[in-house]
Amino acid sequence: MWKLGLRNSAGAIIQAEKRVRLLSSLVLSSPYLLYTKDVLPGGRSSMNIYDPRKEEMVIPNQGMMTYPSRYIGSSRGWVGFINSNDPRSLYLTNMFNHKVISLPPMEPDCADNIIINMSLSSSPDDSCVVAIKFFGGRMCFCRPGDSAWTKTETSSKLLDCSSVLYSNRDSKFYLTTFRLVSKLHFTAIKFDASTYKPLGHQDFPEVTYYHKFDRLKLPDLLWSEFELLESCFHTEHLVESPTGEVFDIMWFIQLSHGRKAVHWKDHHKQLKKEEVVKKTKRFMVYREDEDCYTYDIGDLCIFLGQTNHSGVYDLATDVIHDLPLTNTPLMWLAPLSQ
């Protein structure tokens, strides 16, 4: 859960004041972090809101919010939830005014699958399309008010960990792709997303991958720095700015066990999952009109990810500021007018 600057699920972008390091923005409300602090009787969870600029809790006017739920993604200021007592039951919630929109029940063969992220084509209304990307090659689509989800999938292993983003500019859903790391560039492994077009629902947006980032050059690195990145686990994310510019973000996470670094290919070997420590080492951001890593994204902030580790990363200086929230599920609430 990271803010990058001078931002599902998967990411969001806002205009921000230049040269301000910690999340100052030109919108009417702060970007907040949503996290589960306590599990209450009856399977209900306390959904807390945290202000990363002040590094303190924020209590909305309605007071502390509790839901028998776990969240699956955040898009356009709305959060997707699954009912903890009924994994087929999904809904969207605006965390500030508590408006709730029910979604169709999830089919049993989808309910137990791992959800990567969720993306909305617009704020929820009759024309909004909700897309959910699962681990593996499955996606589900619906419009609020539909009686059922439209399911589609592919057997391509390249899409196992990919996430989905809706582009306002192109009126399409884009998927991230699997990427190989070499000493000179990142090379995307192309895939055919045409099977993701839900048959019988031609009014749903097209789903494809973003081909402009097929080949990305590495910044100038020392050999030791490159070897470190090569050993890190990395994920890829797409975000779109308010002006329609698309950014590709590579997120490098170093794994360690005890005091020893662990190569990402070996972290599962005879190591207990809870004993493996994850630490962000670097972000690389690419603009769509360039093929090189950039240190300058203008007066923008990027809010990225849902994880148990939160912080602020300054692109210009490679400086990381960790936020004091760990070992709890976290999710960005995009800056909104409350």
C-alpha cells in the first residue's frame, strides 16, 4: 500500500501540489487508508480510516463503521466487499456516506477463488460495469442491477497475477501482463485477451493488454543493484491520470527470512509463510510516451496497492518513508469530496 510522488483493485492518480512530500492534494479531502483493526463478535470487523498525512485515525461523522465483511478492492472512491458469512454476497460501499449497492451473488465456483482486484468503468449507475479479476485466468463482469455475473476465463498462466484497470480515455479494460527481467530491459510476454469478450454481452467494454509497454529499458544501475532487483519479487501495475496519461509501474519487493535475503524463486521452499518478511526496495515508473524509467511524473501522486505494508516513496530521491501500519489489511480510499 504505497503512495508514489515527486498513487485496484490496483491504483489511482490525483493532481498534487508540487514539492510536497506527504500526500497533499488539490482535492477537497485527504487520501485515506482503510484498514481492519479489530474483529468483533458475530464475525463483524471494525473498518478504520487512517489519515497518512497526520499519521492518525480519522473518525467519520457517522462514527466507527463495522461490517461482517472483508474488502476486495477499491475503485473510483467505492470499496467492494464480500460478506464474511456468505462469500457469494458482494456489494459496493461509499465509506463516507455509507451508501450501499448490492451486486449479483457470486457463483459457487468463483466464491472461493482469490480475487486480485476490482475496477469500475464509472461511479455506480446504470451504465457502470464492474469487473473482478481472479487469480488465474478468470474474470467476472456485471452492471449494478444485473441478476447474475457474466463469467469468462482463459487458461493462460501469463494472467495468473494480472490486475485489471478501466481506461476512461480508451473506454477499455486493460490487463497487466507477465514480464521477464533481463540485464537490459523488461520484456512483456504477449497474450491474447480476445477470449475475455463476454459472449452475448457486446455492450461490455473490450478487455485487452496495454501493448505500449511491451519493452521497457532499465535505468542505469550498478551490477549489485541489478542483481538485487533480479532476486526481488516484482509486480506490475497500470494507472491512468486525470488527463488520460497511462503509467506502468514495476514494484520490487525483497523477501527475507531471519536476516537472510531470499530469492523470490526460493521463498516457498521449507519456509513458513508467516516467517518471510517483505520489504519494498524500489519502484520504477514508465510513461507511455517513453520506454525509459522516469523520475518525474509532474505534479501527480500515485496511490497503489492493497497490502499489509504501507509507505511513501519519493521518485526523485528514491527515499522511502514507512507508515506505522503493519500486519493488517490495508486499502487506499481515493481522494473524494465527502
